[in-house]
Amino acid sequence: MFTGLDDIDWESLTHAYGTAEDVPGWVRGLVDSDPAVREQSLDAMYGAVHHQGDVYDSTVAVVPYLIEALAVPRLPGRDGIAELLTSIVQVGDWPDEADLDEDTIVMRRHAVRAHTLAVAAAPVLLRLADDTDPEVRAVAPSLLVALAPAVPDLAGLLLGLLGSETDLKVRTGLFEALGSLPLDDATIGRLLELAGSAPASTAVAALIAVARNDPYRVPLDGVPELIERAYAEEGPAAGPAGFETDTLIGSLRVMREQSDEGRRAPHCTRMIEDLTDPLGARVAERIAIVTPLLASTHDDLAGDALFAVNKLIEGRRGDYREAVTRVAGLLERPPRVAGWAAGMLKDWGPVSAPAVETVAARLAAIDAQPWRDGLPEWTVRYSADLPGLHPYLDLLAGFGDERALPPLLTGLTLPQRPRDIGYRLARYPGHAERITAAILPHFPVLAAADREPTEWYAFQTALRAFGADAAPAVPYLLASPLRDWSASTLGRIGPAAAAARTALHQAVTSDDPRLAAASAGALWRIDRWPGALARLTSHLDGPASREAFDEITAMGAAAAPAAALVATYLDAPPDRHWWTPARAALALWRLTGDADRVAPVLAAAWRGNPQTRPAIAAAAGGPLAVALAPLFRDEIAASRRFNVSDNTWSTAQVTEDEELLASCHRLLTPP
């Protein structure tokens, strides 16, 4: 096998970590008789030759040998090779060259070359769909999809294979492949027929394939019961592989094996999510599917329903009250399911309101337990970091619930204070004096510590929220070198921070533009310093522009002399962020109240960068709210959360979206 492999000048080719002379050994290792060697070689191929989806000249060079290995019946490791080849030759996921930089264009062209080689071998690869090894048959459909349209009537071929295939894993692969293809009405109709007559797991898989093509063709009556029957099926239990490797692929394999433990039907794992996700904007129907499944007495089914509802809540708006109540009921389950539920509830912000009482009862229960290793049970232990707060405590603090405050204050006394405790304390301005007094003893230690000031910044977030009640913190803030965030905190304390004026006056001429701008803004807030506006306008360009615009906005009508200058930024190039014209428009609105002037700019920013929406909605009122009312109505009508992105995720995204919705409703409600 692999004739000519050693004749290639591998040292002239590259992969992610340099020259590719080690590639021939990895290629041979892919078909080694020892499964551990195969796993190590496959891990090396993914880690270097196909690193994070990249395609190099060495990647193209191995494609003929991957194809050669796949063509040899009963050769070990071919399922892994087929998956690797599939990932390499999928060119449909690559953007157009016009959207790529020079290096990525080269990689895209390598991917096209690899795809061309695989297409030329389509007759050979097509035989994998009828291979004697079910592991190979299970991954072959995805490879054939990557080669489409070189495979004639691929959908018909896959449907035909479903008619004779009995292996559950292979059938799953066939349905997944069908779901990734554009299907005609006849094929969708055939899938719906299967959904109405086949065993439960097959029926759900058919519905998933239909949903990925046309979510509104999926009949949803009786789907929860159908899923329950699917999860009750006996499925293949692979068991542990019997070997270990120090590789990423090996770690992922072990995680899958552990995840399958205790499952009645491993072939149904995440089936609920796979069905409900493609239903998209059919939010009410998705909720109707998931909610009853959350009450299942079987942890595999309830756990998968939990992941499905989490994805739904994170991405879509809806009435989740009953679903959240059922999720709260999962807190009584074994630790794995209960831990998932607690972590998700914490991140759902206001949506978690129906769970508050249940969570409070759970917090009281763990608060009563003996401490371990010097830490209470409402902390989360990390191996090499500060402890965190238990999700129960995090959730209640997010609501400003009084029952969370005593543990938070206790947390301040721990030798290892939990991370982010300052952010949680900021939710209790009614206890500002008590909390400030508890925080201040830690400031000298934090100031002396030569480390990232994350914890100090978190504490100052609380002080800012407390305003004048945080006045006792002023000498502590002045006891260490002034930073931009410290200056900002002094400004939020206001006139009670008058003792900071000398330090702030010195800082307004700092070489650090953010410190200079924050200090000018603080001096205005403390004693209406006349020179603040001139200093702030000097920072409208450059790294402190955000701080400058924000502080000018806070000055309101007092900054009216700068209105003409601020207005020049309305026409700033919006690029893809829109923040400069948006901040200029928000400032000009506060300075002049001229809604007609700023509304078009804010409307363009609202559409151009959804991240500007909370700031715009928070500032709107009066004639500006009237001018932007169509945007607010459209926002309320949308089912997708404004901040959902394919590339980013945040624990605060549900909270931020719910707050935006509340602002829009407020702005549209007559006084």
C-alpha cells in the first residue's frame, strides 16, 4: 500500500507546525492494527495536517492515500479516515475568495484541489455506502454529501439504502446526510411516510431530515410521545474501547463513552435538540415539544430536553414559564442533571423568575451543610483558580434577592474570595453602606498585589452602583495609583468624592488618554469643573473616544457648546460597528433634544449593529421614542434574540435581550 508515499518531498510541504516530513508515518498509522496507534495518528492528522479545518499543501498530498486506504475492504481505521477525508473536501463551508485574506485564499484553493481529487474518485468512494463494515457505512453518507453533485441522485440513493439498512447507527448517518441535502417534494413526502410508519427513532430521524429542509412541513402532533418511545428503544451500546491515548480525540472518545453510560438508547442522544433546532421561529411548537419531556422520570430524556430548551431560550423569545418551572424540578435529580439545570437557569436571567423560590430553598439547604476544605457548599471549587459562586447564589443575586446577600457577605470573609463576588454585590444598592464597609478592608491587599486587577474592578463595579453611599471608599481609591476605572468610580460617587479633586486634576493631563478622559468626566460629576468639556472634546478621536462621548452625554445640556463639534461625528464612517456615529447621536440628543437630527443616524446604527440597540433604547424618550417607534415594534415582534450570533456567546445574552424588550415595551406604552 501507499506506493510513492516516500517519494514525495515532504520537507518542502507544510502543515500547521512546520515542514511535513512526519506525515508519512501518520498516514501509515491510520491503518495500523493497534487501535491506539490509529487514534494517535488520526489525532496528529487533525492536529497538524488539518489543523482546525485548515488545508495545507501537505493536506492535498495525503488525499490520494486516504482514498487508497478507503478502497481496501476490511482495512482497520477506515471509518476515521472517511471522516477525516469528509472534513478536508467539504468546500461548501469556505467563503468566497473576495472575503478572505491572502493566506486563507491559498488554503481555500488547497481545499478545492483536495475536493477535485475526491470527486475524481467518486466511483470508488461510492462503494463505501455498501461496505461490509457498519462503522464505515455509517460515515460514508456524509462523505458522499461532500462530493455532491458528483454523485447522481444522491438523495434517491440514500433513500434506497434506508430501505435495506438495519443497523441503527448507519440509518442515523443516512438520515443526517439526507437532512443536509436540498430535497424535492417527493423525497420529503417519502420521509414523512417513514415518519408515520417506521420505528420511533427512525420516525424522529426522518422528521429531523425534513425539518432541516422545510421546518414548516414537519407535523408536530404527538411528537413528544414519539420521542419518548424512541428513547425507550434498545440501542447499540458500544462500551469502552479498552485502550487510552494521550490525545484530544481520545479524550473526546472517553467523554462520549461516559456520556452514553446509563442511556437506554445511545443512538437517540441529543435527538430532541436535533429536531427542535431546525424548527427555528416555530417557538411555541418547540416549547410544546420540549416542556412535557422535561418532566420525564428518565434522566437521559429529561437531560436531552434540558439541552434543547437551553438552546431555545438562549436564541429565541417566548413564554417559558412552564418550561422553567419544570427545569427547576430537575434540581432534585442526580448531580449531573441537577448541575446542568442549575448552570442553565443562572444564565437565563429574568426568564428564570419562576424558579426563584425553588432555587432559594435549594440554596438554604446547601448553606446548612458543613463546610468542606474551608469553603461552604455554595461555592464551586476549581483546581487551580479562585473558587466560584454556586449557580443558586448567582441566580438569586441576579434578581437582587435578599436571601443571597448573607452568603455573599460571608464570601468576602473567606481566605479565597469567590470570583466575581463584587459584580453580584452591585445588585444590592439598598445595602450600600453595609457592603462598602465589608469591601474596603480588602482594598489595601488588592492594591499591593501585582496582578491583573479583575477582583478590584469587580468591587468598584459595586461602588459605582452605590454612588454617594460609597464615599468611605474614596481614601482607599486614592491610596494606589489612579487608573481609568478608579477615576470613573470616583466620578460616580459624585460630590462626596471631593477629596479626589487634586489627584484627578493631575490625571487629566496624563499620557493615558482613557485615564485623562475618565478624570475629566469625574471632575465634572464631582464639582462641575469648567474645564471638563474642553478636555473631553479633545479625546473624541482616539482610544478614549467611547469614554469621552459617554461623559459628554452625561453632562447633558451643560455640554451644549460642543454640539456643533459632536454633530460632525454623525457622518463618521460607520464601518461594521456603527459605534462612533451612534455615540455621537446619543450625545447630541442629550445636548440639544433635536430628535429629527439624530433619529436617522440612530435608526441606521440600530439596523447596522444590533449591539447598539440597548444603549439607544435606554436613551430614547419623548420625540425620539416616537421617531424610533417602528424599530421598537419590530423588535418586540421578532422571535430571535437581538444579540444571537453564530460566532459569539455570552452568559448575559438572555438578560441583555430581555432588558431590551422591556425597554421597547416601556417606550411604546403611553404615559
